[in-house]
Amino acid sequence: MRVMRLEALQKNLKKKQFSGYLITNLNNIYYFTGFQDVPGATLALLVSMDDPSILLTPPLSYVAAQEQAENCVVQQYPERGKYESKIKRIVQDWKAKVIGFDDLSISHYLNLTQILKPIRFIPDQDIIWELRRIKNKKEIELMKRAAELTDLGANVGMEAIEVGIREYEVAAEIEYAMRQRGSEGTAFETVVASGPRSAYPHGVSTDRILKKGDFIVLDLGARYKGYRCDITRTVVVGKPTSNQTRILGLLMEAQEEAFQAIREGVKARTVDMVARKIIETEGFGKQFIHGLGHGVGLDIHEPPYLSSKSVDVLERGNVVTDEPGIYLQMGGARIEDTVLVHKTEGERLTKAHYFEW
Ligand SMILES: [Mn+2]
């Protein structure tokens, strides 16, 4: 399976007339080799047209990479300063003119350009996203497991909510429950945003104490074998006001209508527009301050993007979020599910119930 990915990448390189490609993004390295290193590790996967690919690792990662990485030869660089000179030696063997890359830091880019003159380094991530945005059967299985763990976290979070406890206590309950069943940490920083803080779309969690009448936005996700998931539920502590009921009802309608529009071949911006129109008609257009959704996979935000400016078209095997939100001074609300795109419909991977009010 991963061999096929590498071959597909090489085909794309040929089309774009690159002599080779330099991968440093750890999720991309995992995607092509099956080897997942710790965040912050400095690795490089060098993919050429003809020679076997080479995975370059620091000594700390070398043994694990040798055991786990498929479809490549693993080599180590002895110390931090030797990383670029090792890349230089490999690339010179390719007799390359133009090399594509996914994610070089500016300093690595400048150094490599300098020491490998006249070879040109060209950033091109599309070449990889073209592959990664379509999930295969195995990836979908992993994402469904991540979704089950995410649902569990959402349910535990909703049940934990009560007057008098702090946001971080709810976050801790959510994360413990997911981790205890096999989530690798979280897909992203857990959001428990209450009262006025619910107006921050990425409000993480603080020591604020939950009060009666607060909107509470729970935005969370699990991670399983590298694959992430994303869910948001908004609940009210105690009895909601008619205004809160109205906003939550409107979001549910917008989210459901957009969900019904999801299928292969539909423009991502059309799906965004379906939800946006419903919210605009009720006068909250200006308070829906972000795009409707984003792709999810090894990254929590990845192509395709569902927004009014997106040029993406949905394809079978995309996994995207559907998450309209309304953010008012008094507090905000958002409802989100992660959805798998099929030929004629979408499939909600997250299924945690909506709070009843
Ligand atoms: Mn999201």
C-alpha cells in the first residue's frame, strides 16, 4: 500500500519535472514509510526517480526507523550539524536540477540552496495533498476508530458539565476517557469554552468556573494510529433562554442542510454556502466568522477546505468537518461533525448525541 503511494508520488514528480523530492514533514514521512517519529524530530525522506528512497534520521531515531520504516533505506546523520551535508551527498548522486520539497524551514532552505548550487529547491505540497486528501479503506478504518473515541470524549464531557466546576476539569475528564480507551493523546488542544469565553472559536480551557446559563463549547478529538477526528457540541448549563435555543436550533439546521449537500463532485464552497445562507437569513451572517469546515486526517486541518473562497471539489474518500458557528458577545456556539464523503452522500463518522434542551 505504502509502495503504491511512493510510486504515485514519483509519477507526480515526473509530471512536474522534478528530479527528486525532499520530505521533512513527519506526517508525510509516516504516510510514505509507516515510521512515526516524535514531534520535533528532524528527519528527511529523500525520494528520487530511480534510486531507492532514503530516510535520514538522527541517532535517537535510527533503530526504531530501521525496524519500522518500509520502502526506504534508513541512514543516520551523526549530529545536528551534519544533517544538511548528508542531504547534500545524497542529492549530488541524483544529478538533479530541480528538487521539490514539502516543508523546509527557512534556515534549512537557505543552507541547502547555498551548498547545492545551482540546484533549485521548489516548495510544492499539492503533490502530496493530492494523495493524502483521498483516504483508502485502511485509513477510513483508523478514522472510524478515532471517531468512536472522539464520541466517547464528547459524551463524557457533556455529562461532566455542572455548575461550579472548572473548564479544565471537564477537559481532563474528556482526555482521560479517550486516552484510557486507546487515543494517542488528543487530536488537538481540547476546547472547553464557557460563558463569554465561548465566543472564542479556539478558546482551549482555563480555570473559569461554569455558571448557570452559560453556553459551553466542547471541541475535541481523539487520535488513533496518527489519524485524527474532530467534534464540537455546545450545551447550556441549566435551562437555556429562548435566544440560546434559537441559536442552537439554527446551527443544527445549517449543519444538517450542509451535511445533506455533501457528496462526490460538489464544490466545497457550495456546501459552505448552504449553511451560510441559512445563518445569514436569520441575521447572523456576520457572526459566522469562519469557513464551514476543513479536511481531517493525519493533520487536524488539511485539504480540502469548505469555505466561500475554496476552489476544492469534494471527492470520494475525503474526510471533512461540517461546523457552522455563531459568535456573539454574550457567548458563542458551534456544532461540528466529521464526515466521510461517498459517491452520493456523506456519512457522519462522529455520532455523539446533541444535548437536549
Ligand atoms: Mn474543526
